[in-house]
Amino acid sequence: MEPQILVENLRKVYRVHERESGAKASITSLFHRKYREVQAVESVSFNIEAGEVVGFLGPNGAGKTTSLKMLAGLLHPTAGVATVLGHTPWKRDPDFLRNISLVMGNRNQLMWDIPAMDSFEVNRAIYDIPEAQFRETLDELISLLELEPLLKKPVRGLSLGERMKCELAAALLHRPKVLFLDEPTLGVDVTMQGRIRHFVAEQNRRHGATVLLTSHYMADVTALCKRIIVIHHGKILYDGQLSSLSDRIAPYKSVMLDMETDEAAIQAEAYGEVIERKGAKITLRIKREKTSEVVARLLSDLPVQDMTVEDPPIEDVIEQVFQQAKEAT
Amino acid sequence: MRYWVTVYRANLKIAIAQMLQYRFGILIWAVWGFVGPLISLAVWTSASVARGGGSIGAAGSGSYSRADFAAYFLTFMIVGHLTMSWDAFEFAFRVRDGNLSPKLLRPLHPIHSDVTFNIAFKLTTCVMILPAWVLLFVVLHPTPPHSLFSFLCGIPAVVMAGLIRYILQYSLAVIAFWTTRVEAINQLYFTLDAFLAGRIAPLSLLPGWMGLMAMYLPFRSMGAFPVELLLGRVPAEQILPGFIMQIAWLGAAVCVFRIMWRAGIKQYSAVGA
Amino acid sequence: MRYMRLLVVFFKTSLQTDMEYRVDFFTRILASLLGLLTTLGGLSVVFTYTSNIHGWKLADMVVLLSIYYLMDGIIEMFIGPNMRQIMEQVRQGTLDFVLLKPISAQFLATTRQINIWRMANVLIGIGLSIFSVNRLSLSIGPVQAVAFAVTMAASVGIVYSFWLFLVTLTFWVVRIDNLEQIVAQAFEAGRYPIDIYPSWLRGGLTYVIPVVFMITVPARALAGRADGPQVLTSIIIAACAVTLSSWFWRFGLKNYTGASA
């Protein structure tokens, strides 16, 4: 089946006006402007099937938001082709717009001074949603997001987390087939972050909405996405399953040992790469294939009080990905 | 004494730096003050033309020819600019945005930083608008002032006018402690000021009952008096009484201000700053 | 048409705006009335010395003033709030939400907000015009009424286009607060017939910031003094203005979204 989202060699270059500070520079800049080209997105290609939940991961300025905006039709690319739901996004066909939605963390589409419910009604008119469908969707959203007490208050009186819930609801009223989420949990407290993630997962499960999520919070991605696309400096560094990423990039495990004595800990250093040692506690990095063997040896050779074996934290994995990319350039 | 000099100098430096940041915006704002008198001038000039170019008003120091009108309103542009203040608006915003409380926490009355800001504005803009004013002077051919002595007397009168005006409008600003819906009150003040300070028309041209009101209210001391002095239109025997009026009104303004401020602060802290 | 229905929805939603704005309503009426008093008072003082100014009698000036208030009120109710919101949205990056909706971005951005509570000046304008028309003992025949309605509509079109042009500039210049002020001052000058201003200023007020077409022409129409050619010119200018400014908006939008020309 045709992928729902097709991206081929998408590129976005910005011309940024450069100017130094100071009075003299401000005058000269009136006559002669210096420009610098910024490659926001360098040539990305990927395909996404209907119903997938894909996470775009990368540090700030990596090109995640720019890519998302191009797919939502808000930006024209400098080069390349993209097709979403059979449309070219930046042509901004009403049929296309009716089936997508974008939620941006920290930016509101809801009207500030009136209750959220009224903003919903406006959206209903704009998207031309039939009465019955609107009611049904709204009721579902109200119960899933616990919106009941929030609907009648003016939006400016709501807390950030409450506002985010209403924003999500507003974005889903027209049952979009593709949902773009740009840093949706930015600035929101930990509990609310969890609720938002759960809600998004539900939407995907119940309605089959395709979700593209950008974030620099690992937790968002690990909770929601099986597939991740790692972007850095506008280039895709990795596109695939989250689980295989670990295996490919960082095929090791972290072993945390609590030894009986400091000397024992010092001796343990010989068994693997030392990440950290504090007194009698030591953390080693051991190759995945060798882990059981090394652990068995440690337990028989040295007095180990306590031991934990963990997968490397996903942040480290991603860090490695970036490191490798840096070394490659 | 030295404390005040230091404080004012420091505040002034910051204020001027801030001004220079705004640059173009400040200029536009400064020119705003010119628009009113210019429109009035246009209206009165047309009236003068409609009467065949003769003078309007009772003979003597109360009559105005076209050139006299030009002189009057040109002077008002400068005097108006030097005596302007905007705290009446600013204050309401501050109360609404909650920016007032931090200022109240300082051991210095907020009026002082506002005064320096005001002075800094006038200093920087004076330089900018002078060319425009000179251009207008050349284009409009106003009647030059009649007497040097009167002109020189006008200068301290302008300073006094500025002080009275500032303190009175700050007292007005204090009303924001009770309600931020000060638009109507401010507008009332501006209407009275427009007529009785001589912005709409020279006082001698106003109907009798208005002229009488002007005698008993502070507005004349804040506007028309210094302007007329500069132009030499105040009869010699009225100069001193005029100054005494100014001093009296300044005293009254300070009293009013103190009372209002004290009551206002009480109100503000009672409601919850 | 769908867009008509949307306008109704926007209108209804705007009624919901908070108590705070509603109470402001009365203060505003009071303040506006006082402002009106100032202008009228000033005019009556001038008219004790002369019976007409450049052919305008006091009653004519009041008609002009009523149109001024009417236009000012319309701008404050319909045009101002939207244009200001667009500028704010460009600054904060939330204009994107407007672009994501499946309807014309220009329509949505320029009509979404209607500030009912700024009605004060509209009411004053209407009241004043009724009063002055009576004073002038004008009989408003159907032709005049149509001419007036048409020129008013043209005026609104011109004002809309002018503001749209200014607002589109924010795509490049982000802050145009200063320009806004200049426009406001020029509009102030429109309280009086432009004949009182020196000839060099009149040009600016006709073609640069078209105060003449915004205020003077409908005023003449109401007073029964507009002739066919003038009305026609207004319509043509309004149509051109709307077309040009819409084109400019689309151009600005293309630039904003990075479409190569």
C-alpha cells in the first residue's frame, strides 16, 4: 500500500541577515546586507505508513520543527518532494488541511479571552464538522482528557497543563488522519506529560491517526514511538526501530556493582570499561555479548554485595549517535 | 541633598540610555504633540481667511492676526512639549500588569524615576524636533515676541507650568489605585485642559464664562500663562500676580498629590498589591 | 455561502468576550462623548467669529465629524482588533495556526475578531449624523441614501486595504508601532475638512494616507453634496485598494512561508 507520507530529498535553506552590533554596523547594513545561508534541513528522505507513530529526535536546531512544518504545509522547501495523504503539503489544499492537525508546545491556537468551548465551536464551523460527529468526538475528548471543569473558564485562566489539554482537544475535533506534534510536552509538569502521552497513544490506537512527534525529551519518544528518526544538523542519522538502535549503536550494557571493600572495587576496574567509581561502588560498561561471561567471573572472583545490569540509557545511545556523526564529518 | 543629586543623576543616565534605544519610536511620539496645535492653527487660520484676513478678538493684547495665531500655536508646541507627561496613562497599565508593586518596594518614591524618565525624554526629543520646529517657523511667518523682558520672564514660568502640570496629572494617575477604568476621568481632565489652558484657542477668544473659569482654575498657569508671557501678551501689571498664581497652584497641587498618594497607597495595600 | 456563516459564528463568539471589556464600554462612551464635546466646543468658539470656513458651515462640519466617529468606531470594532492580532501572531509565531485552517487565511485573519464593546464611537457617529442631518433639514432621498451607503462601504474597503497593507509589512519589519501612530495622527486630522490644511498637506492626506476618501467623501454624500463621478471614483479606488492589498498579503505570505518567488 502507498505510504501515507512520502518524503524525498527534502531540503530547506534559510538566508539569514547577519549584522554586527554597534552604530557603524547599523548604518552600513542599510546599504550593504550580508547574508549567511543556514541549512536547516539538508536532504531528508523517509516514508511513513498510515497509523504509524514516529518520533523525530534531535537537539535544538536539528531541523525537526522545520521538517514538520514543511510536512504540514507551513513552509516551502528549497528542494525536494513530499506527499502527505496524496497532496503536496505547501499547496495548502483545503482537502489536505481538513485532514491534518498541528499542535505546538508553548504556542496556542485557542482564543485567549473566551472559554475553550467557544473556541471549539469556532473550529467546528471552520472545519465544517457535522453536528452529530462533533458531539461524539467532543464527548470522547472530554472524557479522555478530563476537560469537564475546564470548558467554561476563559483560557487565560487555565494552567499550562490544562491549556495543553484543551489545545489537544481543539486539534482533534475534526478527526485528522495525520497529527503533527511539535514539542507537545514543553514546559508541562511530569504528571501531565504522562497523561498527554497516554492520550496520544490512545488516539493512535482507537482512530488509527498517524502521529509525527518531535521532542527533545527522550521520555516522550520512548513512551510513544516504536520508530524513531534521529536528526542532527538537518540530516537523518538514524531511521528505524528504537529497540534496534541500542543494539546497533551502543551494543553494551551498564553493570553497577556494590563491592564489599574499596580495594575490591579497584580490582573490578580490570573487568571492563570504567564509567564511574565512588568508594566501593563502581559502574562498568561491558560489551553486550560478553556481559554474562564477565558478570560470572566478577561474582566468582570478587566480593560483590549488590549488582544491577541495565541497558544503556537511551540518552547515551543518542549521544553516541551524535558523536559518531560528528566524527564522520 | 547630595543623596538627591546622586539619585537623580543615576536615574537620568539610565533613562537617557533607554531613550536612545527607542530612537525612531520616540521621534514619532514627540511629533504627536505637534499635531494638536497644528490642527488648531489650521482651523483658526481658515477662520481668519474667511473673515478677509483681519484680526480676531478684542483689540489690544487680546487680538490675533494670522501671524499672531502662528506665533501662539508655535509657542504652544514647544511649551506643550516641555510640559507634557503621560504617567496618568502609564499608571493604570502598571497597576493592571502588576508592575507597580516592585517599584513600591524600593526606598525611593516611584515619582522620582518617572520624573527623570520624563526629563530624559524631553532632553533627547528636543534635539530631534528642533529642526522640524524651525522649519515650521520659517514656513509660517509668525509674529515675533513683543518684549525681551516678558520673554525672559516666560522661561521660569514654563518651568513652573511643567511642575504644576506634572504633579497634578500624577495625582490624577493615582486614581488608578481605586479603579483602572480611568479613561473617562483622564478625558475630562484633557477636555478642561484643552479649553482652559488655551490649547483650542487663545484664552482671550473664549466666551466670557470660559475665560472667567480659566481665572480660577490651574489650567491657565499650566499652559496659557507661560505662552502669553513668552509672546509678550501679558500686561505688565499682571505678570507678578500671574507668578503668584503659579506658586499658589503649585502648592495646592503638592498638597492634593500628597493626600491622594497616601490614600491611594492605603487602598492599594488593603486590596492586595 | 459558507463564509457568511463563518462571519456569524465569529460575531457570536466575539460577544462572549469577558466582563472586563463590557464594563469598559460605559467608560468609553463617556470618554468619547467628552472628546466630542471638546471638538464641538472648539468648533463653536471658532464659529462665533465666522460663519463659514472654506465654504463649510458649522452644520456641515458636524456632519463630517459624525462620519469621523462612525468610521473610527467601525475601525475599532472590526478592523483594528484583527490587524493587531495579526501583528501579534507574526511576532509570536502563532500565525501558523491560521495557515493550517482549511479556509482562506486572509479571511480568517482579518475577520475573526469583532470587538462589540468598542461600539461607542459608532453609536456616537450615528447619533450625531441623525442630529446634524436634522439640523441641516436635509431630506435624505433614496438616491442620497444609496450614495451614502456606497461611499461608506467604499471607505471601509479603503481603510481595510490600508491597514492590511501596513500589517503585511510586519512580515518583513516585525514592529510597525510607529507607523501605526503616524496613521492615527493623520486620521485625527480627518476630524476637520481637509480644505483647512495647506495644499502640500492635502495631497498627503488624499493619496498617501487616504483620509479624504475615508471621511470627507461619505460626509459629502450624506450632506447630499456628492456627485456621481465622486461616488464612482470611491468605488473604483476601493476596488483597486482591496485587490492590491490582498495581492500584497498573498505576496507577504509567500515570503513568510519561504516560497521562492
